[in-house]
Amino acid sequence: METYGPYDPTVDYVPGPAPRPNRGHTGETPLWRPLHMTRRNFLRGVVCSGVVIGGSAYLFSATTPARADTRAVERLVRLTVNGRARSVEVAPNETLATTLRYRLGLTGTKIGCNQGECGACTVIADGTTIYSCSTLTHRVRDSEITTVEGVAGEDGTLHPVQQAFIEEIAPQCGFCTPGQVVTAVALLNRNPNPTVEEARLAMSGNLCRCGAYDHYLRGVMKAAERV
Amino acid sequence: MTDVMHNFELFQPATLADAQAILGDHEDAWIIAGGMDSLDWFKHRVKQPSVLVDVANIPDLHGIREEDDGGLWIGATTTLTEVNESEEVQSRFPALAQAALRVASPQIRNKGTIGGNVSQDTRCTYYRDGFPCYRAGGNTCYANTPTAMNREHALFGVSRCVAVTPSDTAIALTALEAAFIVERGGNRREVAAADFFIGPDIDITRMTMLERGDILVGIRIPGKWAGSRQYFEKVADRNTWDFALANIAMAATMEGSAISDISIVCGAVQCIPRRLTDVESLARGETPGEELETLVKRVAARGAEPLNFNHFKVPLMENLAVRAIRSLA
């Protein structure tokens, strides 16, 4: 058995556990070898096996049960997101945040609490802000949806709100920022000259656990001068 | 990624008749409008109805109309933002406009409906977390034990369950003596606010008289209190999102400097909006002032039976009643 001495700070220790001795095995091939598993490969494996399992479940289910009631919603919907109409298959119990992030790849919209208590998932639907985590996608089939990806100009120029947030160093960890941007844009679309109190009320549905509320508020007021 | 919601069938009927047909065909149907309360139930997997009926696309349930008697009809799926921003509501029933503004957060008000706000389930954390309490069909109350966290619970009308009404607009609507229009199988009923909200002594499993198959079509506010002196105040731990620790809504008409008629309702102290009838009979015919305030303070919370952690609600309620009366001076 190897023995370990006390920790010596001058020695470069190899990270990770010491190699396991190959007990009771006399063959030439070791019983185990390192997988050189990287996080990426691991995730790939998980995704692939998931696809295989999911796919075979689909193949082997003799008949997919038909919708019991034909009046129920269709799964295929057309969503208008950031000015583009996109066809997407949506489950009845799917929220808009999931559809945006995992079917349309618009991962700017964040899921924070997933129960309408933080505002990270805020998007604009027909001019008003909503929590996309607490909205069934089927509900906004006919709405014009704007996410944080659709806020900047076509050529990549930042929206005045985004520029002002950068200048005011509003984001700290940045997780709430997409929601804050979207809420501020919706406010300025409706009311280009808000008072501080109006801005504070409009932004009150977005939590910032870093506590940078005043920075965001200053950003909104700064952006209001520019739009 | 999952929404953690169970699978359900979703219906989005375009007419009230279609909605009723679907409700008639499916025993286990849940009506959803804004979904701000419903989706939480599903995500927590406490309630798992197999069929959802989204009534938001039904035009008959939406909008604000003037009534002949000077009152208003408000469709059940009218959002709280629409109620708050409506000029008719603001000019005639400012207490309701204020109440709608104090609900939750802007995004929730943009989507949450007034019908959903009045008929949402209680916020008792034990019940919400899926404890098998009386309200959930069990045989114990987890909020009324020596160690239970019950600072948000009831002072009055306890019958096994100590949950309180979470709604802000329900308080204002009860003070304005609104009637709730309920449809079932093509039959329309108008239910007074006093009968619409029910306590645990009547049915411990629901907060309103709505039963499976009932659709709340709209709310009719009579012209009686239109343009009267009104007051609404909500006290909560946080200004946004939070539910009331106590709230008060008042409507009063004046004759000179004296109060000729008054309706005052306190919320979050009982399972139903609590009409402060003692305060009303005291105040009628009196002039608001220090003398009346002293008397109001004495009777406002009379009969309260606080639990372990909600004694603070007694002075809170008294002071809210005094502040409402003071606003008339």
C-alpha cells in the first residue's frame, strides 16, 4: 500500500485520486482504464442515449394514442418571434420560455424561478410584458413576441436601453439583465418619457439579486433621454 | 428540459357555448385564463387535471362596459392592467383601480385576469406545498399547531382551516357590493359578493361558490357606489409580488361633513373578505374625526382570535380601518 505523508506545499501534487492498484488481476489488460471523459463528451453521450431511448420509445409504442378529443389544440403552431414567423411543434403543456429556449434556440430569455416570481424570462407579447415561464405557448400563438434577441437593431447596433445599461454598469452577474432590458424597452415603447416613479413601478416585476436596482433605474432614465 | 408540468389536453374554445360543451364532456376539466395561479399548481404537481380549458379567447368574457345604472360590467378575463388603466374604473371605482394596481407585479397584472384574481386559491403555504390538510381533503391543519408558521393566517371565522383570502380585488369588489355572473350549462346566475366567497364552514375545499362546470363570466358593479369617496390600502412584506398581510377597501357617501352610508371590507384576516359591519354601523351618520376614530379602532378587530404568530394583524387591521375613516375627513 502506498502511504501518504503530510501535505508539503512545495510539492506539485497531481490533482485527482491516486491510481487504483490493480489487485488480484494478473492479465495484461487492466480491469479499467480512464475514459478521458470531458464534460462535452459526457453531455454528448447523454444527449445521444436520450435520443436513442426517446426514439425507440416512439418506435415501439404500437399506436400513439390519438388525441381523445379532436377539439384540443394542434401541436404545430406558427409563432411570430422578433418579426419572423416560425413553425414549431409545441406540446400543450409547454411554456413560452421553453419553446423560445429549447425549440427556437433563443437562449437570451432566461428561466430563473420558473414560477413568475423573478422576471428573468420577461418577453414582450403584443406590446405588453409577460413572464414567458408562466405562459403556455399556445396562448400566444397569435401574438407578436419580442425577446431580448430582437431588441437590438438589424445591424447589431444596441438599443439605447442596452447601451445605457452598459454605461451605468447595470448588470453584475447578468442573469436578470435580459428581462430588465425587455421590460425597459417595453416601458419606453409605451411611454418614452417616464418619471422615475413610473420607471420604478414598471421595472418592479424584475428581481435583481445583485441588488443593482438603482443602476438599472439610472439606465432606464438615461435611455429615455435618447429614444 | 422539462416544464415539470404533467401532460394535459388543452382546449381553446372561441365561444362560451363551446367551452361549456367541453366542460360538459370532461369531468376533470380545469378552467385557465391568465394561468398565473394555475401553472404554479401544475408545476408543483399538487393539482394535475387532465383537461385544461383556456377561456382567454372568448370575446364574451372580456372587456369593460358601462351599465345603465351608472355601474360597470367587467369581463372575467379582463386583465388587471386593463382594469387599473380603464378610465371608467378609475373615475367611478378608484378603490378597484387601486386594488388592481397593487396585485403582484406588472408582468402578472398584464396577464392575470380579474376573474382569476377573485377566484384564486388560498396562499396557505402548507396547503400550497401539498400537505394533506383539511382543505386538501385530509384531517388536520398544519398551520394551526404550536410550532406552525402562521403569521399570514386568519383572525376570524376559523373552522378547522385557518387560510385567508389572498385577493386584493375581491376586497374592493366586496366593498363595492359587486355581483358575480356565473354560467353553467347555459343558465346564468348573479351571485352577490357576500355569497360568492365561502368560508371553510360552508365548504372547506373551495374559496368561492364556483363548482366544477361553472364559468365566471363577469363581474357587475352596481352604480350605488360610483363616484363615491373610496379608499384602498394594502400592507404586505414586499411591495411587489407579495400577498396582503391585511388590506382594506372602503366606499362611503357623505352628506355635508357626515357619513351617510359606508361599506368597509378588510382582507387577509378571514377566509372570505370580511365586511366590518360594526364599523359601518358606528360610522353611519357620524362626522369623521378623532372621536369616531377612537371608536372605530375599538371595534374594528373585535372578536379576533389570533394564532401564534399573527397577533400583529389585530392592530394592523384596526389602524387600516382608522386610516380609511380618516381619509373621509
